[in-house]
Amino acid sequence: MAFVHRYAAPARWLHWIIAVLVLGALGAGFYLGYGDPPDGPATDRLYNLHESTGVVILALAILRLVVRWANPPPPLPAGTPAIIRAMATLNHAALYLLLLAQPVVGYLGNNAGGYALAWYNLVNLPALVGKNDALSNLMFSFHKWGGIALVVLIGLHLLGVVYHAVIRRDGLLQRMV
């Protein structure tokens, strides 16, 4: 294994913090959307936690892009096939797009549904749109499909890590740890 060029420390920290937050938000979102959560205070708190965490993910994703601009990522290991490079680039771009879009679409769907967001029940965030059931349904449809796409992209991302760690053994994983 050759010398491993690592991501800058802020990029590594943001990667793992965002990963944990996204996994939590996805778990809560799929439970709320596909499970059968009972009505009541616990479910209301879970909605608030999901929505508030989305706001944090949005802020951290923006910060991650700034860090990425200031500290470009290291090159992929030498000898990585062009198709793998292209797939990695597309996957990362789609992940960033969804990390930015999902919170915005969810927030707009929430606003259009007539629901306010008190960020972690501490700060009331302003509504960006008024009540509009058709817009709310559209935004939540996008949000649902975005969540599914995010799961697929994360799966592909992890498959890429396995490919580099097990098949190529080129030290790629060490760049982010």
C-alpha cells in the first residue's frame, strides 16, 4: 500500500458527524413515514428531532462544501479505473445535492402543511411558504423519494469503500479515518 493522502481534519470530522446525523434522520424518517407511530408527545418529539436534525445537516453540509473548496480532497489512489472515478464523482455529487435538498424540501413541505418548526423546541424558525396542501404533498413526495435515493447512494458509497478496502487494498478508507 502506497502513501495515503488524507482529507483535511475538518472534512473528516464533518463527514462522520454528518454520517451519524443522516443515519439517525433516515431511521426516524422511515419510522415516521412507513411505521405506525402512535399519536402523542413521543411521536411529536420524534418529528421535531427529525426536522431539527435536518436543519443541522443542511448547515453542516454547507460548511462541508466550504471546507472542501478550501481543502480539495486528495486524489483517488493511482490506478483507479476511469469508470470507478466517474462513478465516485457522480455518487459524491448526488450525495451532496441530497444533503442540501432533503432538508429544504422537508422544511417547505412542513411549512406548506401548516406546521411550524421550533428547532429542538428552542428557536421558532420562520415559515418560508404559507399553507398549501398541494405543495405540501408534492414536497413530501420529493422528500420520500429523496430519502430512498439517499439510502441507495449511501449503499453505493459503502460498496465503493468495500471495493477499495477488500479488492484493491489501496488505502482509500484511511483517507477518511
